[in-house]
Amino acid sequence: MNPWILAAALALVAGPSLAVAQDAHLARNLAATCANCHGTNGNAVGDMKPLAGVSAEKIVALVADYRSGNQPATIMHQIAKGYTEAQIRLVAEYFAAQKPAK
Amino acid sequence: MNHCNNPLEVSRRRVLAAGAAIGGLVLAGCASTPAGPSIGRVVVVGGGFGGATAARYLRLWGGNVDVTLVERNAEFVSCPMSNLVLGGYRQMADITRGYGGLKALGVKVVQGEVVAIDAAARKVRLASGAELAYDRLVVSPGIDFMNEQIGGLAAALDKGSVVHAWKAGPQTVALRKQLVDMADGGVYALSIPKVPYRCPPGPYERACMVASYLKTAKPRSKVLVLDANPEITSKKGLFQRAFDQHYKGILEYRPNSEIKEVSGTVAKLEFEDVKADVLNVVPPQRAGDLARTAGLVNINNRWAGVNWQTMESTALPGVHVLGDATFPAPLMPKSGHMANQQAKVAAAAIIQLLKGEAVSATPVVMNTCYSFVTAKDVVHVASVHQYDAAEKTFKTVPGSGGVSAGANQIEGRYALSWAQNIWNDMLA
């Protein structure tokens, strides 16, 4: 087969999988919006809560409590309301999979 | 192609690489280059909150991306927290960080100034005459001042009789010295420009920090806030409360007080002259000089328009603009925090563009600005901005964001931790 035709055929096949690859970065990109306070990949220093390695269920529950007001907060109740529940789930799973830095 | 040579020797390297390809030779490898072929060369201009974050995340997320950061200064000095230095609560060393962390991550850091962008040939020229070729360029030039709008200001700033201290560094040191040298009973006047300007709550935090210092060190002195705006432009209620609660009799706030001219340390307004002992003028601002000379400024002759999905310039293809230099999306502040967030949107998009992949359709950015109203009490403003594909811009999420219920010391600790974490996030 002409290599150019082969390349074109592969590119067509690759189309949908590229879209999947893009989705694979969504959790990483969303979690990066938390890094200014909670550290790169959730490795916070100082008085901020580290999120690296924290279970996804725990993060999801905590954010839900901030949103509902059950958990009092200085700022997280306002920030939590800016993300969809699906986004919070992705962020939580991303942080849960991170290794806490030593 | 191997990009591990001296980043300034682009022309020579290109010739060598071309020769190597024709002759079938192999260039010598170097230890700092990760295994595998480079996916592309990115030059980042400006090592502040936007540029440094972009450089770091291109390396963290991109694998083998050649990243060269060009920055004028040897070290990063943070504008956020610099008002604490003016109050005497922190030292310059506390707000200064080096670029060693980025170098350790494989970023080539070049101290120099980019003076020209050739977007067609995809290369930049430095003041030294050296050229750097790129596949994608990131420009994070911050702001420069429109000194010409205030009579006598340019000369006064040159002379040092008036300071701006709106770029942290020697100006911060100079203003602190003037405050320390001022006699008890002196007047510190702070002129605030009309919006938009860098760091909306910054001037009011500064007024509080200087008042806090004078209240104990020189209690007969005065802080006079000359605001060109009709009211406090950020966290209004919280700053108003701080002015009343902590600085009554020391701090006077005057709205609609646009400065027209400076003469010595006299601020000339439309209908009166205000005599100060220390005159601190925050000038009106526009995108940094490089954005203007390179043709990136295409909105109101002042700001750089960008595609919010990628942060790519709407004026020059292949060039991504970050931070205070951009024309903002609705309710998007000019802040270091926001520049850091935009940098990650850009880094993710650039890597995908270099790989020929589709860029993310749903970027999100958020902002938090903490302001000190006393040495320990802090107030915040926060917002979350989701990309709206139909309108091609970021929009704040209804019901989200907001300000502190009141000034408090818990957020005082959070503010200091915020600084450590964001500095790590851009430079560690």
C-alpha cells in the first residue's frame, strides 16, 4: 500500500481515539486549577489542605458539604459552587491517584 | 532533532542539524535531554506568574518539550505580598525566589530581553542580538505604564521623587525607604488609576499596610487615598470597614480624585493641589511594551486579545499571550493567580497542538485574591470561570465566588500559605 494512503487511513482511525486522549487530560487540567492553594498535584505546604493521595470519596463528600453549607468554610463554599459535580468527581479521582510528596 | 545545545545558538544549531540530516551524521547527545524525540520548541517570554507557570507545566505535562524561558531579571520578586514589605511585616527576601527549580526541571533559563517577534519565521530576537527559534511562543509581558497621561510623571519617576511600586523589586525598596525616612506628621498620598489596572484590591491593601505601619511608628502621619474611580473597586464593603475600624483619623479616602499632574511631591487634581511628603502614583496601565511593539495589542490600543480556549493571540498565530496583558473575559481580574491559571490552559493546549491533537473544549480557570487589612487580618475575593463554547469566552458561574464574611486571622494564615503554594506551583 502507498504509505501516504496508509497514513491517511490511520489518521481517520485515530480520530475518535484522539478525542478520548483529550478527555484523559480533563481531570488533570481541572485539578490544576486547585494547585495555586493546594499545591502542584495536591501537594500543599503550610496551612492549606494537602489533597494528594486523599481518597476520592472523602474529597467528594467534603466538597458536597462545603456546597450545602454543612461544613463551614472561609472560601471553599464559594469555590465549590463554581464546579459541576462531575468535575468535582474527576478532580477528586485525580488527587486520590497522586503520591504525596515527602 | 536534538535541541540540547546552547539555546542562543539557534542559527548555528539549525545549520548543524541540516548538515547532519543531509550527511547522515548524528549530533552528539547531552545529559540534560530526556530520551526520545522532542515534540517541539517553546519559547516563553517573561518569568512572572504567567510565564514561569507556563514553562513549568510545559515540562511537567509535555514530556520532551524544549522550553526556553527568557526573563530580564535574575530572580522573581512577587507583587502579591509586597505590600507587607511596605508595612515592614516582611523583607524583600521573603518575596524573592530564584529560577533554580525551573532549571532543575529542564527549562533553559536565559536572562535577557526579547525585543522583537517574527511570527512568520517563528523566531524572537533578544536585545543582545541573539535569536531563538520556536514552534510555539508564549508571551507573558505583564503591564507597562501610560505615564504620558499624567503631566510630569515620567520625569518624576526617572528622578525617583515619585515611585509607583506597582512592579515589585527596586521600586518596593524605594517606597519602603521613603516611608521609613518620612517624618512623623508627614502625608503619604496614594494615587489609584481608573480601572482596569493590575491587581484590583492591591491599592486598598497598600493603603491599609502603610496606615498600619504609620499608626504605630509615626502616629501623627496621614494616609491620603486619591482614587480616580467613583468608589473602591474591589471588596468595597470590607475595605471600607477596615478603614473605619482600624485607621480612623489616619486614613482618608477620596473618590473621583484623578491625578492630572505631579510637581515635586504635589499631586495636582482637577480642582485642587494636594501636598504630600511621599507621593506614590500607580499610573494607568496597558499591556507590556513587547506586546505593543510585536503587534499583539489589538483591543482599545491597550490590551492583547486572545482565544480563551488556547490563550493564542487573535493578532499573531502561534503566539500565546498570558496574564495582565490580555483583554480580560467578563469579570476576570488582572491577577497573578489568574495568570497562573491561564498559563495552565495555554500549556495544555500547546502540548496538544504540538502533538496534532484536539485542544480541550472545556477549560476552567478560577481566581482567589487575599488582601491584608491589618498585619494579621485578611479578606478574600474568589471567582470560578467556565469556558462558554457558544460565546467563546470564560464566564463566571452564577452563585459561585464571593468575598469574606469579614476580615479574619484564619485567612491571614491562608494568605501566607497561598503565596508559598503558588510560588511553588510556578517555580518549585
